[in-house]
Amino acid sequence: MALFKLNHNLTLEKVNRKEFKSEQELHELIEKNLRYAMGINLIASEYPIPNGRIDTLGLDEAGVPVIIEYKWKKDLSAIVQGLFYLDWVMQNKRPFESIVKDKLGKDVTVNWSTQPRLIIIAQDFEIKELSAINLMGPSVELTKYSLYEGLFNIDDVNITKKSGKIEDIEPGVGKYTLDQILKKTTPEINGIFSELRDKIMGLSDAVWEKVGGWYVDYRTTSTFASVNIQKTRLKIFIKMGTQEVEDPLKICKPIPEKYGYGLLNTQFELSRKEDLDYAMKLIIQAYNYVSG
């Protein structure tokens, strides 16, 4: 992808593409900016396990374990290694929880209701890799990076945007669905969530959703809103980072940093249809924050 700098006289100047000197340079850049760029708290770097070493071990803002593997050049083994590490995390939940509490604090809990995430970061992927990973479900994510002079870009490349009616979405094997979660709510909350979902998904083609055991995350490069679906209300968490949310009605509350939500640090509740538009004004602020 060609990238151009717009000069003051409306002329374009091509920005030269660059290469990392090594995989370690890519590794260090991502980890140094992990929380800001991807919404993930760093737990450990190059964490040793039997028969391997995990490049980056993290916890996302929903409390879901994250494994990141880096692929500097074409190397199919990065995906195979990542799947091996993913299995290790699932088989060693208590040791992982201990690592999390040592790094982030005793108040942080790990969310095992959603399968841990595996993220492979590379400059490019082959068609065979994309096809294989898409069959594995949303827990495996391929992220492509581009390095330019003074600029760095990351994009999700295997995310399929879900659309249509909630009941039309096909569940993956062992995966949660919106229909399953909404069966636990009142008809009123079901309707409110459906309208809210349509509004959020309509913000941009870059928005996609990830369904957990009791919540739904909405994200582009990282999560900007997470909707906790309860029987008589929606509890909504939005990412504002260090920015102050514009909230004339004063319905938002800060989330203490000790709980490990990272930059997803503001929450409010929605239980009335007439408050939908106001809720979207708050969510759009978070969307703009993440989108830059």
C-alpha cells in the first residue's frame, strides 16, 4: 500500500517504506506500545514453558488471555507454535492466573468464559494461511503491519464483520452466540441491545464484534466498547484512556486501574430505550478515541 504525505501546497510526497532489521525490533516496538495500540496489558515477554518460549503473554481489557507471536519473514511455524502455546495456556489456568496477579495485582481476574486469543503479527500472509485460520474461529487473529519513515500501521486481516439479525448468526464450535446470551434478558433489554448493536455496527465497516460468555466487545484496532448484558440492564464500558468523557448527564463512572481494564476505563448503564441516543454519543467518543 502506497502512503503519501500531504504538503501545505496540496502536493503529495511519497513516504518511503522501511524494514525492521530483525524480528526482535518488531517485538520490542509492539510490547512497548501494547496497551495503547492493541488494548492489551503486558504480562510477560519471552515467557518460557516446556518445549517453547511465548513471545508475548498478555491480558486484554475483557480479562481474556492473549498470546502474541511475531513473524518477521515468511514462516508457517509461527502459527503452529502459537497454537501449541494456546493449548498450554488452556491446560495451565492456575499458573497463568498467578502470573497475572503478580504482574497486574490481586484484584485482576482472568476471564475463562471466552477462549484465549492468539494473535500472529506479520508483514504479510499467504492465502493458504488465511483460509486455514478462518476455519479455526475468532480466537486466532492475523494482524498485518507496515513500517514507514516515522509511521507504523497495523490491520486485522482475517476478521469477518458480522451483520444481519442476531438469530441468523451461526455459532462456531464451542462458541457463545448473541442469541444464547439474550435469552437471559427481558424482552425490553433484548430490544434495546438490538438497536444499540445496529447503531454501533453502523459506525464503520472497520467495526467488528466479539461475543463472550456474558458480554459483547466492539472494536476496530482495539476494543472501544464492551457491553455487559444483564437481565434488566446493559452495563457498557468505553475506552477513553486519559481523555475526559463529555457527559452532561453525569452517568459515567471511572473504573479503578487496579481492576485491569486498561484504557477501557469508563462505564455507564443503559436500561431505557429513550436513552439510546445519549448512550451512542458516549460510545462514539470512545470510537473516535480508538480510531484516532
